[in-house]
Amino acid sequence: MAAIGEKELLRDLNPEQQEAALHLDGPLLILAGAGSGKTRVLTYRIALLVGPRQVHPGRILAITFTNKAAEEMRGRTARLVGPDAASIWVSTFHSSCSRILRMEAERLGYRRGFVIYDDDDQLRMISSLIKEMGIDNKKYAPRLVRALIEDAKNEMVDVDGYRDKVHDDLTEIAYDVYGAYQKQLMRNNAMDFSDLLNNTIAVLELFPHVLEHYQNHFSYINVDEYQDTNPAQYRLVKLLSAGHRNLCVVGDDDQGIYSWRGADLRNILEFEHDYPDSKVVRLERNYRSTPVILGAANHIVSLINGRKEKKLWTEREGGEAIKYLYAGTGNDEASYVALEINRLLEDGTCGQRDVAVFYRTNAQSRSFEEILLRFGIPYKIVGGFKFYERREVKDVLAYLKCILNPDDSVSLRRIINEPKRGIGLTTVSHLDAFARLQGITLWEAIGRAEEVGNLSSGAAKKLEQFREMIESLANERETASLPAFLHMILERTGYAEAIRKEGTFESEGRLENLQELQNAAAEFVSTHPDEGMEAFLERVSLVAEIDLYDEDEGAVTLMTLHNAKGLEFPVVFIVGLEDGVFPHQRSMDSRENIEEERRLFYVGMTRAKDLLYLTGAAYRSKFGEMKLGPESRFMKDIPREYLEVISCGGPAARDSISSELRSRELEMLGYSFHVGDRVLHNKWGEGIVTAMSRSSSGPEVTVNFPGEGERLLLLEYAPLRKVD
DNA sequence: CTAGTTTGCCTTTTT
DNA sequence: GGCAAACTAG
């Protein structure tokens, strides 16, 4: 592609965007409101550097939060500058760090080919440490201890530093576990997500010439979603950009929704303070939503303390009112959503892929899945059950990890008796005790099984077989391609056979998933011919929910509000708008937390281009029992003029709205019954419909038969006919 | 040591 | 109303 000219590039940008794209040297903060074209600015800025300004693409670093965002940015840059885009460092914090650490981790005492532990691995390890250390795991729940350790790591407080933070028995325990945890990670040659960041920082700070190398290397650094950076990420950016000082951060404090993961809004709020010579550009023109949606969203977010004042505006005019329903029950809410989607699709107002349903917690997806299934509307769920976190996938990957790095005892424990090969808990704890005594890894202990006391000869024999199996697989790793090697693992270990033997409906699904994993491996090999199996594992460890999302697929999208950030849809439903659900119960205890929920609401609303629906329900089954949930406190912050209230009768509406919705729903499904209809039953004769309801097995009617009394019938199977 | 059963915990949000 | 650790019987 011929180098694209500067004028040509700038033509596509509005004046503020141009200002941002053209400020190439020195620190720059772009305060980019929702839908204001920040990715556009970022890509054009990079295109400007690579094209007209002739900066070597390998010297540009662009950091995003998800791989999906990274790929999008790379793709869009490539369209502007051509193949040069391939050598730009566009990646997430975590993959940039692991890329650096692949080269530098040995300086910190790691061996080649460290593995990455995800939070499931992390929790397993912390759990087993707590057990081993004889700590009461009821009083000191592993999750809680993990949270404390994670908090410390997010703030780069190491084990020594944490000693000063100990102030009660819980933090005392956390301190002990933290120490043991880090020690074991090192022994296992493993890093968790936070270690990727912290170890990169450590390398840079401990080895000035390494720091200098990277500082010189990256002449331009761009960070997306800066409001979501945590202290470690802040420090990393600061270190890397200190050389050339060409740092551009893009973000929106109104969209900061990750404080629970250690993100600190002060990073963006105090940027100007941090870099006194910085330039600030505000992007407030919105290219996405109607003025109605924007107006309501502005109101929601205007109530936050200490935010950077922004007022989004648009040239669009008109727009439909936001529809608001506070239904009687969660089922009604789901029915209403499905009915509306169905109507929009039949009207031709929009297509399936144009619609999204956002909820606060993954657990809420179920009722919408059920009803969409019933309506025959295709849908896809982002998150919830993650491919790479499924048991069988993790098992096979654990085999791969073990073969590449036998010291990885978390993976080893996972597979040592999977499928069942007679190496049970007792055997493993004997080995474990021995390993701890000798200061060796679990794998090394298996190699010296004969020295381990009180191990039965049967157990020793099985361990020997297991060790030989792993070793023989390890010997093959050079000869087989990655997909073939995965296949070999599945067969030689008996893993596939064990699943096949089950012969259940689920086991077929699991076999399909394993096939899918091999496909993913094959695809990886063909797109990354020079990379090894370690690179595949790394890739797999760092994928996020949203990375697997394919917007071209024609289906309604269901996802959490957190996953929705960065996306847009013509039609958006935000559901579960009740105090306790959204805002979430656990966030209602402090002003800061409520404010974060409010930002989350803002993020959700601003995803909508044309139509926005807000729904909640007075009664919702929680923990199996019906609970009353008052209308979300956020609703009163939206001026009535923006809303079209479908019904706001609250708990009282429980029945009236129910029967109205029920009959519409049943009609939709091809059952044209209404309360008061006379019906004929094969066995009981004529009766009158007295109520409509829906159970988990489908829609039901209650019919009063003279002589028989009231009967509750499942419509799908009931031999009922309407009498005119 | 395994397999089947009970209990007891849940539920934020995720790189 | 579901899943995973903990318990119990062979």
C-alpha cells in the first residue's frame, strides 16, 4: 500500500480528534467520552506515526485491556498503513509483560518456559496451602485470603512489605499464606496474572540496562482505557515512557468499572498533575446514540463526585423514549424482553445481531436463555461458561503444562488421577509431605517414590507407571505437531477413553470441546508457524471472555455489563434494575461502590445506538425463594421526560401485568388462550381458563372444570381446545 | 481407594 | 436451586 498522506488521514477526523491525533510528542491525555471515536483517534494517531512521520512500527507500543480490542486496533491500523502494522506492539498489559518476561524472567530466578496460572489455579493453590498449613479454612476462607493477597499484589506490596500491613489475625494469616504462595509459585516456575506485571516491573527496576533498553526501544507509547489501570500498570507505564516521554493515554473516568480489581481512578484524574507539561483533549461529540439516550446517560453520571466534567452531545435528532418496565416478577420481565425482541425482529426494525441484553451478574442469564429458546430466537452468551475454563479443556492443558514443565504442581495434582488411575488423595498427601520435607517439587518426589515412607507398593507402582507415561510423552514433544501432540495426550493417558466410556449426553459435549481445542491448536500453529507449544499455552492463558465474541454471528447477545464495555448495539436491554441486583447488594455499602455501579449503568446505557430498554422486577427468585426487590435507585435519577413507563405498579402489579404478559406470550408461542376462555379437555370436558402462569417446564394454564375443580395444566402437552 | 451421597456454601463484576 | 467439598459405605 502506498504511504497514506497526512492530509488524507486528518480528513476523517473532527477538530478535537485531529488535535489529539496530531499531538505526537510529549504527554497527552485524551478524555474520550462514550462513543466519541477514541479507537479512531488512536489508530489514526498510530497511522500518522508509521506513515507520514516514518516512525519504525516496532517502536510503537499500544496497550489495550483485551485481546479483542488489540486485534481491532491492529486491524484498523493495517487498513490505513498496510503490512507495517504487523510489527507494532499492540497487545494487552498482560501479554506485553509475558512477552518481555519470556526474554528476561531468568534474571529473576525463573527457569525457561514459566507457566501462567489463572485465578482458578491460584485459588486451588491457596486452598491447598491453607489446608497444609493447618489453618481453619472456614474462618479464613481461601477466597478471602486470596483477595487480600491480590490487593497487595495489585499495589505492588511484596511479602516483606506486607508484614507492615499485618494488623489482626486475618492479615497475619494472609501474610503467612502470601509468603508460602510466592515461594511455591517460584518452585513451580509459575506466575499468576499479577506476577506478570510485577515481575516485569521488578526486572526493569533491578536491571537499569534492561530498563534503558526498553525505554529506548519504545519511542511512542499509547494506553487505552487508562481509567482501568491499577497501581502496577501505572508504574509500568511510567517506567517505560520515562525515556522519550511520548505517552498518550486515552480514557474516560466515567467508565471506570474495575476498582474491585485494583484499578485506581486517580491514575486518570491526576494525570495532568503527574505530567505537568501534558496536553489534555476532550472528545465530547458522540457518534453513537440518540439525544434521548445521551441525555439520560448524562444525568446518571452527573451525580458522581469529583469526576471530570464532560457533556456528551450529538448532531442526531429525535430518538425514541427509553422504555422502562418494573414488572411483577422476574418471569414477566423475561417475557416482556422476549416479546419486544420478537416484535422488533418481525417488524424488521432490526436484526438479531443488533440486539443485546445486559445484566449485572452471570447468574441472571438463565431466565433469558430459557425464554429466547422457547421463542426460537437465536442467542449467544458471552462469558458464563468459558471455553478455556471448562474442566476437560483445563485437564488436557494441564497435561500439556506438566509435560512442558513438570515442576508445575498445580497442574500435576490436577491430572495425576484424572482419569482414575488409583493414585488417590492419600498417596498424594504422602508425596506432598515428603516433598515439603525435602524442599523439592511434587514431580521430583514422584521420582524418588521409594524413599517416601508409608507408601504402599501398589501406589508406588502406579506412580512409576504415571511417571513413565509423562516422560514418554515428553520425549515425543519434538516430533509431533501441536494438534497431533494433544491427540496423543488424549489417547495415551486414557483421558479420551474414559470420557468415551461414560457414553452420556454430556460426555459427547466434552469430546466435542476437546476436538475444538485441537482445532484451536491447529489454527494457532498455522497462524504462528514459528512459535512453540509454550506460546500456545500462553495465548490460551491470556484470553478473555470478550475475545471469543464474534459480532458477525447472527444472534441476540447476552452478556454482563462489564463485558459490554467498548461495544455498541442498535438495541439494548438492561435488565434486573432493582436495588440489590443493580446496584448489587455487595456494592450498596459505600458511596464509592455505588458510584462505581452508577458508572457501570452509564457504560451500559451508552452502548445503545437507537433503542434502550430498562427493566426490573418486583419479585425475583433468589436462592430458590421469591424476594422483593425495590426499583433501582438509579431509576429516579433519569428525568421522566426521557422515559416511557410501561408499568410501574411495583409489587401490586404482580398479577395484573402478569396475565396480560402471559397471554401475549402464550399467543406468541401459538397458544391462543386468555383468562375467561372456554376450553375443551379430552378427559374432563369443558372448563374456564382462570389463570396463566409459567413454570420452568413451560407455560401453564389453570382451568376450572365443573366437577373436577381447578387444574394446572402444562400447555405444551395438555389436550386442550378452545371453544368459541 | 473409589463411588455415591449429603451438606454447605453460595453470587459480583475478570486480565 | 446448583455445584463442589466433605462424609460414608463398600
